[in-house]
Amino acid sequence: MNDTYFLSLLVFSPLLGIILLAFVPKTQEQTIKLLGFLATLPSLILALFAFGQYLRGYDLSRLAEKHAWIHFGKFSFLSESTFTVDYELNVDGFALVMIVLTALLATLAAVASIHIKKEWKGYFMLFLLLEIGMLGVFAAGNLVLFFIFFEVTLVPMFFLIGKWGYFEKEKAAYSYLLYNGIGSAILLLVILILFARTGTSNIAVLQELLRDPQGAVQMIAPISNDLRYGLFIALLVAFGVKLPIVPLHSWMLRVHVQAPPSIVMLHSGVLLKIGAFGLIRFGMGLFPEQFQRFATLIAILGVVNLLYGAFLAFVQEDFKMVLAYSSISHMGIVLIGLGALNEAGIQGAIFQVVSHGLISALLFLLVSIMYERVHTTMLDHLGGLAKAMPLVSGFLLAGAMASLGLPGMSGFISEFTAFLGLFKAKPAIAAVGTLGIIMTAVYLLRAVLNMTYGTAKRGVIEAADIRTVELVPVLILLGCIIFIGVYPHILAQPLEATIQTMMNGLGG
């Protein structure tokens, strides 16, 4: 394996697709579709190769890249490395898992993009730019680079929602930009303060510096305890918008309903997970003491998310709204696991990040297939789906079973482990949270059974079942969900070192 530029090649390989698409006439739709799909494959191949090597014992630190980039001046009393921002890419087990998830969902979402009806060239150029941003977020080795990649995801998402979305697409796009822009501004403020006080944005160096309770000797200026709490709360809000945490969630509902399903596959499957990744990597990693003090509140917020999303999903009449509130509910399980502050809870939280990414992508892929046939996602208009589309109905039921935590599927592993951790630490809060698990089964079965075995509708009865080009990504997603559920060690092994590092930081 070539260590020097491997991660850069992985992150920026979609750029080649953007360049090639720029020279293809927009009238050549078949060529554009093929290029858009093929441009996602190099990142997926490289990510799977790195993951396979890591499972065989490869040291991921050998993939780290560091090149001189920005230097803010020389000070005689400071070292040369102070107030510099290098181009740094590196990954650990957690980041590598997220990169594999991102690359996989990007490729499958590119296949699902066959249902896009107009302006393929612009769509795929923005799609590939979005993939670069998502991959870069998880590979970034310092906060500045993380923030840049984080911002790169905002621009293409805004246009993908506003141009290729549904009836209220502009409103959804501006809502997305406003909420996430505020979260980005708060995150930038935290980064600037840390950079000014420590002279570095390197994540690993910051972790070492901030573990010193005084910090006065090693830092440019000491970070008081009050300031640490302020910075942690700011991070909680910034990533809480992205996750999202109730009540910072209304923008996400609009995106789930108005954005094209292929883009929602990436939004729900990856972009929401950046919030969880940030809370784990920066909230828990940089401010472990503050995280411990807020652990009960985080667990309570998780239960609120879980119950709020579940109860509101139950009364929705639009299947996309059911899935939107379901995402809010399932992100509560991530918070529940993190709030447990033990190995089982943190492992469950990370498992839930990956599991929900796969399950939500599967369900929105099926939404895309159904909407292409019947042009509606209203539950009372989708009755009799099982007669016309038995395969779609079967996969829909399988996705619902995975989402409600059926044993043998990834959802069971993540939910069981997260609640196991919380029952060990805070049994009263965990007991209340189990109501959300019950409600999940209720609202998902209600929605799916109404669509598949409800009163048959004329438009649905005449609809064609799944095609081969749609079947392949569905089978891949369902296969991953079952494989993780049956063999969770495939995730537990690469996450072991990351979780142990987190526990050491928490003093556990």
C-alpha cells in the first residue's frame, strides 16, 4: 500500500469525475449517468481495501499525511510549529468505518439517482463535490481542515435540495442552510478560541494539551475551567444542530420530505452522523471532564429525542415524515449510548451511527422506487402495495424490522448495546427510554402494514415491481444490515482501539 498520498487519493478521487463531467455535453445523459456512477467507485474500492488491510493488522498511522500549508508568522518565544495549520489527513478505526459507510452509500445513492429527471450534469457534479466533503470530514487531522470539509458539504446540499427537490424545495434548502450555518458559526468560534489559546489545530495535540487541567505551561494562554465548559456547550449545540437534538430539529424534517430520496440517503445515512462523529471525536475527545458532568443531561436529551420522534412518527400520514421522525428518534439512541459513559454505551452509540446509516439509506431507496411508480408517499394512497410490488413490500418490511431492532439485524445490536450501557449507569432513565423502543415497533408496523396490506388503490395496483438496477443496491444494503447483525465483530474489532482511547480519556 502506498502510504504517502493514499488518503488524499481516497478523499479527492471524485474530483476526477467532476473534471470529466465538465467536458461532457449536457445532452449526453447516458454518458453523464455512467460517469457519475463510476466516479464514486475509486473511493469505495480504496476504502474497502484499507478496511480489509486494517482487519488484517495494518497500522493505520502509516496512512497519515502531513504537508506544510499555512503559517501565521514567526514569534521568537514560540516554536516554529506554533500557529501553523498543516494539511493533515489521518484515520483511526472509527473514522475508517465512517469512510467506508460514506463511500458505500455514495455509490448506492448514485445508482438511486436514476430517478432524477433533469439536469444530470449539474446534479452529478454537485453530488461528487458532496462526497468529497463527506469523506474529508472523517479523514481530517486537524480542526481547520475538518471545518473546511464540513463547509464543503453545505454548498452542494443546498443546491441539490433547492434545485432537484419537491414542492417546497427552496424553503427546505434555505432552512437547511440557515440552521447548519448557525451551527458552523458556533463551531468556527470554538476552533478559533482553541487555536488562539493553544497555537495548534491538530486534533491529537489538542487532546494531549487539554488533558492537563491547568494547561498554563504548555499552552499559549491558559484555558480556564469556565471557558472549557463554555467551549463544550458550544460544541454540543453546534453538533446538536447536525445530529439533530430536539428542539434543533425542524430543518431536518423539511429536508427529509423535500429533498430527492437519493440525496436523503446521504443526508440521513452520513450527514446526520457528522453530528454524532463530532460529539464523540471533539466533545468527548477534547473535553472528557465536561462531557462527564453533562452525561446525565445528554442521556435525558437522548430519551427526549427517542420518545418525541417515536410518538410523532406514529401520527404522520406521509411515509417520508414517518422516516424523518424515525431518524430523530434513532439519533436519541446515539445520545443514550454516549450518556452512559461506559464501554457498552459508547460502542452501542457508534454501532447505531453505522446501523442507522444503512437502514435509513435502505428505506429511502425504497421510497425512491415507490415514488417513481405512484408519485406519492401518503400512507392512505399506498394501500395494496403487496399485490403490485411484492418484492418492494418484502424489502420494506425487512427494513422496518431492522429499524425496530429485530434480532439478527444491525439495529438490534446497536440498540441492545446502547441500552445495556445506560441500564448499567442510569437505570431509571433507561427504563423510561424503553418506551421509545416499543413505540418504534408500533409506528413502523402501522405504516408498513397500511401500505402493503391496506385497501388497494388503483394507481398502486398498476405499478411495476422493482427493476434489476434498483434491486442490486437494495440487496447490498440489506446484506450489510444482516451481516452486521449476525457478525457484529466486523465492526467491534476496528472500533475497539477507539473506544478504549475514549474510556482512557474518561478515566475508565
